[in-house]
Amino acid sequence: MAAPSFSESLRARTWASHGDSEGAGFMRDLMTGEGTREDYVALAAQHYFVYDALEHDIDRVANDPIAREFLTDRLTRMPPLTADLEFLIGPDWRSQVRPLPATVRYTERIRELATGWPGGFVAHHYTRYLGDLSGGRAIHRRMRKLFGFDLDGVRFYVFDQIPDPAAFKAGYRERLDAAAWSEDERERVIDEVLSAYRFNIEVFEDLQAAKTPAAV
Ligand code: HEM
């Protein structure tokens, strides 16, 4: 049997952590209908800080010949995300959103990698965007159904420039396999993906802790 490709190893070695983030209490409640619209808005607000870190300094990452291969405007989430926040919170949304402590740590790490280690940046890029193109689709459907959104409020989950997510993800995995990383660097990328999942879990934990108690 052929040895697994890098993208297969990456997925296999991080899939348990994927399950932990998918199954985090906050996310599970949101998906099962136990969460509220406010919870969904609180998550969207944290996304704002994460995608600002991923997309604001992208030009620096684009200087790296390997990392550049993964970057495309077709993934850019900031315009749909800010449109969602304006719809969900109102025109003054910027003054209403704050990063939670885990989000601060997460975004500091992404910014550090954007300037210091492009391979590590790719690890975070992979974890968020391939996730958005995968489970994001299920989250989109669920939020529409639960909270009655049409397109406003859930634009973040709509990649209108990626009509075939499966094909896009296959291409992304090919680029992961083709990246001229040493064995050692590939190991470090896998570790960084594990750490990206941990950051996401910690954001869910902070969101859970910050929940407004239900009125009794
Ligand atoms: C309700 C929550 C979630 C659901 C239902 C879900 C579901 C899925 C599914 C079904 C796939 C496989 C798609 C495929 O094979 O093409 C997938 C892949 C993926 N998900 Fe999630 N997911 C969730 C949350 C997350 C979170 C929170 C993250 C990280 C921030 C994430 C990151 C990823 C990544 C990186 C992949 C691609 C793995 C690979 O093929 O290399 N997911 N997700």
C-alpha cells in the first residue's frame, strides 16, 4: 500500500482534535438547537477578530513562495462577515464587539506566524478555511433553519466564488502535498494545526463561560 500523502497524514493525525472542536459544548448546543441567536452572534463577533488576523496582513505572507500558493481572494471572509455583523448587531457593531481572552491568544499566534513562520500560518489557514468549506456548510444550513436567516446574517458561510467546495478542497490538499517542506517542517505544521484546533476549542469554552444566563 502506498504511504499516506502529507494531507492524508495531516487529516488523520488531527481528526480527533477536529472531533473535540466540533463536539465542544458551545458548538454542540448551537447545532442541536439549545443555543440562542445571541450565541450565534457572539460566535460571529469572535470570527471577526480571527479573520482580521488571517486576512489583514496577508501581503506579508504572500512574500513566501510556499505559503503564497494557498492564498486566494476567493476565500476572503472579511466582507461577508462584516456585512453579517452589521445585519446582526447594527451599524455600530464595531463598538459592540470585543475579543474574548482565548481569541486574543489565538489572534496573537496567527499574527506572530504571519511575520515569523509562513508554514505555521498555512496551518491556521488550513484549519479555518477548509473547516468553513466543510462543517461550515452544515452550520450554515442549521443556523438558517433555527434562526430564520435567509442570506443576511450567514453570508460568512457562503463562498460564492467557490461553486465546488469539494474540488477546491482537493486542490488545496494537492498544494499541501506539493509544498516543499522538509519532514521536520511537516511535523511542525501538523503540530500547529493541533494547536489551531486547541485555540478554537478555547474560544468555544470562553464563549460558553460568557453566555448570558437564560432568564428564569
Ligand atoms: C458543527 C461543527 C462542525 C462540523 C459539523 C464539521 C464537519 C466537518 C466535516 C463533515 C468534514 C469533512 C469534509 C470532507 O471530508 O470533505 C470537516 C472537515 C474539516 N473541518 Fe470540520 N466540522 C465542524 C467544526 C469544525 C471546526 C470548529 C473546525 C476548526 C476550526 C473545523 C475544521 C475542519 C477542517 C480543517 C476540515 C478539513 C479536514 C481535511 O480534510 O483535511 N471543523 N468538518
